[in-house]
Amino acid sequence: MRILIANDGVSDVGGVQTYLDAVVGELSARGHQVALAYCTDSGAADSDSALQQLPRFQVGGDDRDPAWRAIGAWTPDVCFSHNMGALDVDARLAAVAPVVKFMHGYFGTCLSSSKSHAFPSPRACDRTFGPACLALFLPRRCGRLGPAVLLEQLRWARDQRRLFARYRSLVVASDHMGREYVQSGLPPASVHVNPLFPTRPVEAEPSPVPERDTVAFLGRMTHLKGGDRLVRAVRHAMDRLGRPIALLMMGDGPQRSEWEGLAAQLGVPATFTGWVRGPARWDRLRGCSLAAIPSVWPEPFGLVGLEAGALGVPAVAADVGGVAQWLRDGVNGRLVAAASTPDGFGTAIADVLADRTRQLRLRAGARQVALDLSLARHVDRLEPILAAAAAVGPARPAERAIAC
């Protein structure tokens, strides 16, 4: 197949860029011809990334017509679209070739795309997109405050929903996200669940149980990521075990100073490193006992836990969103009820750390699950989705309507 990848940027830093680099390499190795349509290039990516090696068409900016003519001449069989803020690009792609859309987040199913609100306390939202979302957005603090922001996000979400009818099919990473889009009006047969994969090689053997109990957090430090819950949980686990537990906080964000202060107040030996990237990130994580995902918001998948599993590091995570797609309680970690208190989360941490035999079993299980959810198997599932879309042709705007 001739597959045109579409993404906002060619040099983005983050999970989607890493995903595309891996998938593009695998598709190319299987004999497919791949090209890229994009809007911006920050120049931040490594020059040897797979996306950088593709034929590229810049469809952002003022003078886009030459790029679109070049795309037409390239004659893609199918377009595989990802994060796209400029929705007119997706609309125009749908006129060129059938579009398979990978929804990495709650795009078109939530005004703020966070599927959560901050008032009276941070928590997930299970409401289906509709008029009530407009009324509740500001009182429940569903996103950035301000009427102008609300109207901007409303317009974008409605535009995205109108495009649902133009996509030949949708791909999501978890059953949870599949239900989200079916509840938003998409036919179940057009929504395909294809779990993600570790974007780093799986270790030949699980890393050994570390001598020092260490729990790691990786991610952006916001209320929705639950870092305060984790700090309190580690304090509770320390009290249960009667010994210190090191807390390694890798990342940054607006709540960092608050969490640092809480750790100091509670006597939790925490190290805040800021963002750690590349091999240094994995070197630090490899020496940890557990990876913790205490998220309040419904993670679409929670890839960081599977990445830890590739090192043989099990996870303790809140059962939110799509986390249960890869975290199997008692196999590669512990799954904690979403409504659990910090003490409940801390009890799960303590139960793992108290038993070295259990730790060894979970570390082996973490590695095995990471092997099972491989890049090759992801692309095995992806290829027939793309091929089926290519065989049918572009969707017509009137084929199905989604309420806006």
C-alpha cells in the first residue's frame, strides 16, 4: 500500500512522534510505501527519526496548494491521520483518499479533551458530549477558564465531530476509548481497538529486584496526574512497612513545587529530577521497584506503565480509562480501584514491596506482557484496517451523521 501519514508536526517531542517513528519503520520494512503530510516542523526531532526520512508534504501555512498537488501526484491508497489541530487538513485528506484516524485522546468527545473536571475536586467525567457540557464547562472547571477559551474549544470539538462522518474508520488504543467513540455515535464496526506497544526494546531479562525500595512517577505534574495522591500513598506504605521508600519523580509541571512541599512535610524521601529523556530515563527507571500511575483523569492507555514493563518493572496504577488494557492485576502489577484513597493506593504499594517473591513474579510478568503487546503485533492488526479502508475508498460526507 501507499500510506500517507498525517500529523500536526514532523519534529514533535512526545508519545505520538515516538509511536509514528516506530510504526513507520515497521510499515516500511514490510514493503509499504509511506509518506508524511504535516503542518509544522520545529526542528526538534533527531535527524535519524523515521519520519525525517519520508517523502514529506507541508500542508500548513499560506502557500499549501503545491503540497496538495504533490500529494495527489503521489496517489496514496489510504491516509493514516493522527493529532491534527488544523482540521481542514483532515477534511481535505478525505477527498484525496480514505482516512483512518487514530484518536490518541478524547478529541471530539469532550470540550477540553481532558474528560475530567477540577471542581469541586479533580475527577474523571463520564458525561457524553452534549449541550450540558457547554453549561458545565466553566462552573466545573473542565478546562482553561474564560468564555473565549470555551467558545474556541466548542468550535473545534464540533468541527472534529463533523469529521467523524468523513473517516473511513477510527483506531483507538483501548476498549475504554472504543466505548467512548461508540457512545459518541460512531458505528461499532468502524471503531478498532489496537493496543499500543513499548517504544523501547524489551529487556532480555527482567531487571533484578533493587536493594532499595523505590517508586517512580513519570509524567507531567498536574492535578490530574495524582502526584499528591502518590506522595500520601508512599507515606502510608512506609508506615505499614516500617522502613523508608524512595520516591523518584521524573517530570515537571505546575504542581511540582506543591508536591515537593508535601513530600517534605510528610517526610517522604523524594527526588524531583525534572524531565529526563533518552537512555538516562530508562537507566533511572530500571533501578526502581515499581512504576506508579496514580492518575485522576481517565488515561486513554497509560503507555508509561507498559514502557516500564519492557524493563521488567511492574506498575501500581489507578483503574482509570484504558489502563486495564495492559495492566493485569497480580500479573504485571497492581490495579487499584479508581475511587481508592491514598491509603488504599499505599496499601497496594506496600503489599508488593513486602514480598520479594511477589516482586520477582511481577517483574517477570511485566516483561512478558510487554513482549505480548509488541510493535509487530500492533502492525499485524493495523495492516488489515488500512487495507480495508483502501479497498472501499473515501467516505462521502452524507454517509453518516454525528450529533454535534
